[in-house]
Amino acid sequence: MPRVLVRTTGCQMNVHDSEKIVNLLLHRGWSRARELEQADLLVINTCSIREKAEHHLYSDLGQLREWKAGGADRVLAVGGCVAQQEGDALLRRFPHLDFVFGTHSLRWVPALADAAREGRRAVRVAELRSLDRFDWPERHPDFPDATPGRAFLTVMEGCDLFCSFCIVPRTRGREISRPAEGILSEARSLVAGGVRELTLLGQTVNAYGRHDRRREQSRRSRGADPGANTTIGFADLLRALAGIPGLRRIRYTSPHPVFYDAALVRAHAELEALCPHVHLPAQSGSNSVLARMRRRYTREEYLVIAEALRAARPELVLTSDLIVGFPGETDRDFHETLSLVRDAGFVDSFSFKYSPRPGTPATDLPDAVAPALAQERLEELQTLQRAQTLAYHRSRIGHRTQVLVTGPSRRGGRQLSGRDPAHRVVNFEAPEGALLAPGTLHGVDVVAASPHSLIGTLAGSPPVRSTEPVGGWVPIEGALP
């Protein structure tokens, strides 16, 4: 039985694509390799959002020549966004690479792997517009469940917004939404298999179904048959999912600010299963930079959405993506980003220096920011964010939360780790003899905080007292009864 190993970089969509590849190969008679030397097929699923990720791939491929030469039947493949972008150029550059497949060609991996084992190299990067792209076999009994109790669920793919810095429309294609019944059917199957938390995926996930509804309205206005309504509003989809018995948590990522409406905000107030956490990319706090980025909203409009979400769900946590050093960014622009971090109250953020992407309009913009200055700005931004994150974590001390256990904490011992509804990592002590399986939900009392996580004890257990910082934990005096 041949064995496959998949290495993944990039977003949650890439992670889920890797899961689909492994599951598909399991259904075709493959097994999973746990380490590189066991693998007959190595698949590298790539990200091209930043130039650094591409350079890392090229370095990896160079180093893998020795691995490839170590076995006559070994197969090396590259998929994902870099593969979609570069196509057969990768085969020409790396003679030991066997096949390349794009983001629309996952289902072809078994056939490409079989061809490679017969000595045939190939590239498949054509864009697929058919709804068949959403049809996948159910989880194989041997599927490696890396996140027990949690699962990703694709509801739409692609993007039609064409932000000036972003390569996603070129690597993921145009927007296409999955029929609602297919989504609900897969969700019910996952919950029946033990999943308690679903994360809905899409490049602009809250744009789900918008083109279908627009086409339906156009047909109605002409007096024509509207046809099959395969999608519903995003808020309606959330409500339908929330009605599935046994589904305890729903998340979605990544939304775009321009697709928030009253129905989606109201869903956060009314659906208990919808987690009090929204990751809402802002990219910049400067209106002039946002205009050059083609983000289609202003700083003020972004803050209105943030305020509306918090009014609907007061405990809601907001996180974001931010770019510094975008062409033409002045000191004033940068300080407006810092003030947005404060005004929006971001509990966490992913922040990066601008990275030019081939074929995007931003590469032609004047007034590039010097790399050293961009680095200084990034460090200042991240220092501010760390302080806000720690302040939020400290505010949670003395409160009880519900944790979905992911497994042992990195600290070892009896300490376990998991995520709470606000998507915060919670490390907590389990009593001796307690069997808390990954994928189960448990109440935890928060007793201390670190910049990276909450620290707690299992609800009902004797609290763990501490008077000195240990291993980076920051105990707060007076937090324990």
C-alpha cells in the first residue's frame, strides 16, 4: 500500500484542501506516512500570499533532491496557489519534480500520482467553474483527524474584488458558491461523526450566494422562471446550520467588510452556536492607503461594523489582518493604523510587511517604503498588539469559559490545551486520573494569563495557586478565591 505525506503552508483553505487530498487518496488505496522517509508520495501544498512563502518552497524543493533520489518509486508533487500561479515553469525549474496541480485540480491528484509512478510528468492548473468541485467522498475510516471535534466546511471559493495587492483572484479564481443543501448535508454528516465545531470557509465567505441571488432577481424582473435557487443568504445559512442537533459552535473565515448586512449582524445576537469571535481583515487604518489597496470601505465604515457586532454580542472578540509598508504609506498613514488597532480593540491580529505579488496592480504603485522602515513599523505595530492581547487575557481572569480540548499542552505533564468560544487558546490542569479526550467540551476557570493564552483549571477542581511567574505565565494576584 503506497503512503502519502502532505506538507501544508498558508490559510485554512489550504489546510482543508490538504485534508481533501489525503481523504481522496485513502479512498484510492493509499495510506498515510507519518514522516518523510516513509513516504512514497510527498505533496507540498503551497501559499503565494507573500513572496517569502514562495522562496521557502523553492528552498525546500532544492533540498528534496536527495530524498527523491533515495527511492526509485518516490514521487514529488507541488499543489496550491504557487502551483496555480507558476504551472509548468515549476517542472522546468526542478527536474526532480513529478507533477504540479492547481487549486482547482485536487481531484486529479490520484491519477497524476499514478502517472508519475509510471514515469510521466504532468501539470494540471485549469480553472474549474463546475459545482462538481464541491463534491467529495465522506471521511474515510482511516482519515487522520488532526483536530478532533472540529472541522472545516467549504461554502464558497474564489474572489471577485481584486484588491490591488492580492493575488487570490488569480490563484483561486472567481467567486463560486456551493449549493446550500450540499453544505447542510456535509455538516449533518460531520456532526454525526462527532464534530462539535464547524468553521465555514471562503475567500470572502460572507459573500456566499450573492451572484446566484442577483441572477434570480434579474430573471424575476424579466418575468422569466428564476430557476433553481441553489443558495441562500449567508445569515440564513448560519441559521440553518445552527438548527443541526449536536452542533455546538459555528465560525466563519474570512469575511470582507463590504458584505456585512443587518441580517448577519443580527445573527450574532440571536444564534447561540455562532461563536463570539470575528476575524475581520482591515489591512490598514488609513483611508488613503485603503483606497490604493482597493478595499472598498473606509476606516469609519469598518468601525461602524465593529461597533454593530459588539452591540449585537457584547462579549464578541475582534481580530484582524494588517499590512504595513504599503506603497505610499506615510508616517501619518501608519499611525492611523495604530489608532485603528486601539479604536477597534483588536484582541489579536496577523500583521505583515507588504510583499509585491506578480501581476497585481500594487506592484506598479510609486513611493515604495524602505524595507528597514517597514520593519520598524511592523515591530511597533506588533508591540502594541501584544499589549492589547495581554490586557484582554487578563480581563478574562476570574471567569469561567468552555474549552474544546485539542490535546496535551506543549508544557507537558497533566496540562491540556484547547480553544474557547472567543478562539483563545486555554491551557489548563486536568486532575490526576481525569480522562478528557480531544474533541470534548469542558468548563474551565481562568486563573492567570500570558500574552499567548489563558491559563485555567478544570471547573470544580481545586485552583492551582501561583505566586511567581512560571514558564512565561503571568499570574495575577487576587484572581483566585
